[in-house]
Amino acid sequence: MARTTIPAGQVATVVTVLEMTARPAPRPLPPSPLRLERWRRPGLDAYRALFRRVGGPWLWYSRLAMPDAQLRAILDDPAIEVSAAVDRSGVEVGFLELDFRHAPVGELSYFGLVPEWVGRGGGGWLMTHALAQLWRPGVERVRVATCTLDHPRALGFYRHQGFRPTQQWVETFADPRAVGLLPPDSAPHVPALR
């Protein structure tokens, strides 16, 4: 058994890439009080605020650390599609981001709901939308990645949707709490070694 010591100020996770190689049978859209709105050219502050609200509990940090110009280039790319899940009062409570830059692969780059909506059926509703949008003409394979920092049920959820694991690796990165990208109380289930 190999063991690697993680330095103070770093976080480690096991990343699992999953793929779907055949379009699933059409499924009815589960009922939901949410609606999905396409975000065309979202403002960087609004995008990052939702990214932080959805991903902060799981230490999502990449888009928070990214320079504005780099994030703007991604969000403005016509092969990137961002949609927000919006509640009845008009508040964004989740989002999905689809990436079609690497044809014939469609990638579910980001997918999630704010903690208050987890476990209320919104994930199945959002995934039904995601799969319907991902499997478009020219797409031969759909990919998603999760990690051991994500919700404990994330891997099982993706497998239940029809995704199959294809790759794994260990990733380390600077703890986003230690560098000020996320509040110190984010992800209390992940020890912060300083």
C-alpha cells in the first residue's frame, strides 16, 4: 500500500471520471417547483456567487481562482452552455454547465444545487435536463467527473443515471479556505491542516 503525505495548506481528493457511451431512453421530466433558465453571457460576479453557493460546501474553487479574462473567455465560448435552476421567487438555487468544445464528447462540467435543495428531488430533475441537452446530434459520448470531496452520494447518483467509471486519479491543490477563496468554515467535513 502506498501512502502520500499531504502538506499543510493542501487538500487531496480522488477524482473519478464517468462516461455514458449511448444515449439513454427518453425519460419524463420529474415534477419540480424549479425552472431552468439559460444564462447567456452571465456576469462574472453572478456566476461566481452561484458557483460558490453550490460548490463551497465541496471546496469547488477553480472558477473562483480563475482570472476574469480566462473565465469570461470560457463563459463566452459558444460551445459552453450555462443554465441556472431558479426557484419560484426567482432565486438561482443550482446550475449546470455543459461543454461541447471536444466533439464528439459532451461534458457535464458542473452540476449542482445549493445545500438547501439537495435531497429534495431537484437533482433528478436537473439531470434529466442535462442529459436531454447533452445528447444532441454529433455527441457520441457524455462525460462527468466527481471526486471524494463532492456530496457523498454524488458517485452513486451518477452511476444510477447510467454513467460508468472510466478513470481515477489523486489530485492535490491549495486549500481554497487557506488562500481566502472560500470562508474558513466551508466544507467542515474536510480537515484544514495549517
